[in-house]
Amino acid sequence: MGQGRVVRLSDVTLSEVVVDRERFRIGPVDLTIRSGSATVLLGPSGAGKTSLLRGIAGFLPLQRGTVRVDGTSVERAPPERRGFGFVPPGLGLLPHRRVRQNVSYPLDLRGAPDARARAQRWIDHFDLAKLADRYPTQLSSGQRQRVAMARALAAEPRALLWDEPLAALDVESRDVLLRLLRELIESEGIPLLLVTHDPTTAFALATNVVVLEAGRVRFHGELAALPHAPLDRFMARFLGFETLFSPEELATAMDGPLVRALREGSGPGGVVVPDDALRWTAAIAGADLAWVSAVRWTPRGWTLALRQGPLMFYLHSPADSLRLRVGDTVRLELDTTRLRPLVGGGAS
Amino acid sequence: MVSDAVADHAAPVRRAVAAVLSASLIGLFILPIVALFLYAGYGQIANAAGNAGFLNALYFTLLASGIAVAFGILLGVPLGYVLARYRFPGRSIVESIVLIPVMIPHLIVGIALLVLFAPTNPFGAWVAGIGIPIFDAIWGVVLVMVYVGASYVVLTSELAFRTVDGEAIEAARSLGASPTEAFATVTLPQAFRGIVTGSLLMWARGVSEIGGFLILAYAIYPSFPYGGPVTNTASVYIYNLYSTAGVQAAAGASALLVLVALAVFVAVRVLDRTGMAWAKVGWFA
């Protein structure tokens, strides 16, 4: 099924889409999704990811650009002729049909004579046989995700477009769904385009990543390249870096070896201090002292907020070895080779 | 009983107050009907059931109300859909217009329709000219029933269409359904119950109408599709019984009409459930 498919978006642009009461243009987006790969559209909420996906699926008009499947333009076709399996965030299961009839729905529409048998294949594949006679409201959210997936695949889509596949799932169901999606990418060869606001979903699945912010593409490339991409404030925040300073903050900070090192490592947009660039030791009288502003426990260890003048540093410490309390003074050590300069822009 | 009550020492008092108030209203709904049946007794109900004139009026009322509900669905469901789905200039005005028949006294509906359809004005003359008898004919009854009842179909189907899951429609489209197929297989089955409820309300409203009939169609002369003897609607017939033969005769016929209405109500509810079951196995697909 679907071997060797290629979905190519060229110059795809949506005009004047209203997201969270803000009007902006989305795109232009150029993107190629191949069989056996997953592309993840990543961005904070309100970035225009869902609108872009709905534009590709045919539910919003494109201002310009082309959507080609194996070389055939589909951007003017209605949604039902594009051959994409579009799964909305709420899944869009039919509440008045049982699981079995939800899965066979696309086959029933085509009047497929072997609809039941073909639906059964996907029911078995996703381990839904015991639930086949239930209605969607009688299922857990993880089970509903599997039904949506089975139904989308029963339609033999040319590509699967899924908006927030892991939303509202508990940890265990997330793992099951991620495994199923990975299997799908590898065994069925269906190009996958997923939308998510959660970078960890992207890291778990994506071959390629497109990061959107307010409709603009901020990064596009292989997942492996994402950590090495030039960082601006938005990307740094989005990727989870907590300690970053603007040139203005560094300018107002009191001079000392630490601040000088930060200024030297800074780019036009400031500097990011990754977690592993920072270490604390017992306070020795002198420079580079910081006081502990907050201590937070997490299952993976302690998160420390350390303040030095106007600068706040965040770092993590293993779960068992913390002797610090709020108000203590520590000395900060910086591995300057690990600092990441920020390029300009990226106001958020 | 309330099962989701949290620990709250005032809860028993609140529950008791709510129970007394609710029971009062339920009592007000039920007691007059019980009194009616007790007063009429088996004898008067049997009399009414053996009264050929009343049975004919009942048959006529069911025929006219059936036709009226068909028109109500035909015209009301699309309007409910439009109001639920589209934003357009003047939408709130249209919504207000839909409420007019519910707001104005129905005797006035009769007078207004009388004025509009009078053959002395061009519109009335045109309707009479194309051969649709309104006055003292079934079509006058149907007209009044549609006027006073179709709003219920519009309002309940609008509400039903509003609650249909938009994502399910988009998912269906993407799975290969044309807009018409998506409407038939996703929207309609989900709105079905609301449309049935609206139709039932419209039917009940039409059968209980009297003011409009008194003005527009007091006596019904045969015209297609009603071919029986001269008759009245059941409500007008009961009113005549009340003013000529007394309360007891009217009570017997009234009780019989209540029984018929209840039977229709139950039958529609059962059909509705069956219909939903059919929808679930792909009746609409």
C-alpha cells in the first residue's frame, strides 16, 4: 500500500487566517514528505499549524502554492478527492456508529463489496476486535485514537494528516500510539504529516521537522539538525532552554569573570546557557557568587534557580545529592565552549 | 435521586425544597388529566369512541396534522440548518421572525391569515385562482398548523445541527464523503433525534390549536385529500360538544383525544429509537 509515495508542498500559503483572534498569513511552506517518513509541524498554539494542515487537507483555501501527490496537483480538488487521511484533534469518530462501522465507513462510502473483511483487517491490526461492537463514547481516549487510525488506514490514504495525535492521552496510551505510528511509518510506507505543539512528540517520531511561529517557518530540516540549528529567542525557548540572556540584560549585569564570559559568548540576540554548561560549587569568597532563589523537586532531580544580580540561571541537579536551600550562596562555573549564541529576532 | 452529591450538611434541606417544588409542578401537569379521566369515566370515553362524528373529526385532525408536520419538516429543517451553520446579515432578524408565531395569540393568527388569504385582495385571489381552498377546508387547517407549529421544528433542528461534531464531518469528507454524503451519513443521523422532537412538538401544537381554526376553518368541507363528510378539527368538535352537550360529553371526547396524543407520542418515541438503531447499522449510509 502506498509504496514510494511522495507528497510535495510548494509555496503553500494561506491568506488572512484568524488564529486566536490574530490575523496573519501562513506560509509560504515548501515541504516534501516521502513514504516511510514522518514530518512534524511543530509550533506553539496559535502558530497556524492546524490551519496549514486543514489547508493541505482541503478545508481552507490556499492563497497560492501547489500540493502534489506523486506529481499530481490536488490543491484544487475537494477534500474527498485528495486521498489524504485527515484526523482532526477530536478524531471526528461517528458517535452513532459502532467501532466496526466507523472503521468500515470509508469502504461503505465506496460501496466496496469486501468492506467488512477489509475493515476487519484493520480492526485486528489495532487490537480492536473485542471493542468492535461498542460505540465511540464507550471507549477510552487511547482506544478511540486506535479506532481513528484504523478508520483512516481503511480508506487507503495517500498520506496521513493528523492534528495533535497525542493530545489528551495518558503516558501509557501515548507510548502505545507512538509505537503504532512508528510501525505504520516503517511497514505501511504511508507518508505521515503530524501537527503538534509538543516538541517531545516531534522528537519521538519525526524524520523531518517544520517549526512554525505566527505562520512563518522558523526551522525546516531533519530532526537531527534541529539541535544545531541557529537559535533565536523563540527557538531557544521552544526547544526548552531555560537560561537565556539578551544583550541588554548582559549590559546591565555587574562586571565579573562570569558576565564577561557570557558577553564574549553572546551573539546579536544574546546567549543561551545550556544546562550542561553550568555547574555550581561551594561558595568561596570572591567573584561569580549566586544565591539560591528557588529549589524545585521533580522526579528527575532538583531544578535550581540561581540569581546573580539581574541574571537568573536555571540548572538541574541529581535527585539524591542536594544540600542547598533557598537563600544559600553558591559559586557558578561556566563551560564557555558549550554556550550557544543567539541570532537576532524571535521576540517571544 | 441525586447521586453526585458531595458531603454538604445543607444538602438534605436543599434536596427537600427542590423535591417539593418539582413535585408541585409535576402535580399541576398530571392532576388535571387524572381529574379529566375520572370525571369522564369509562362510559363517556366509550361514548366518544362510538361517536362517528367525533371519530371522523379525529381522523381529519390526524390527516391534517400529518400533512402539516410533513411541510414543517420540509421547510423547517433546512431553515434550522441554515441558522445553525451560516452567518449572514440579518440572521438575528430571521431568528426573531421564527419566534413570532410562538409569541402572538393564535386567534390573531387566524384573523391575520383570514385577511391575507381573503379573495378580495390580490394574493388571496391568486391562491384561490390556482385552486387551493383555504377557508373551511383542510388546507386552511394545514396552514394554521404550519404557522403555529413549524417554529418548533426550526428551533429544535437548529439546536440539533449546532451540536453535530464539525470534526466528524471533516473527517468524513477526508475519508471520501461528498458534501451530500457527509450530510446524509454524519449530520442527519446526529441531528435526527432533534428533528423528531421538533416534529413531535409541532404535531402536538397543531392538534391542540383552536383559535386559528375558529376563524379560518370552523367547518371543514371535503376537498383533496380529505373526502369525508363535513366535519371540524377535534379541538373545535370538543368545543362544540362543551357548549351544546355539556362538560361530561366534552370530557369523554377530551380524554379520548389525550389517549390518542399519548399513543402518538409513545409510537414516535419508539420509532425514534428504532430509527436511531437503524442509523447505527448504516440506514443513512
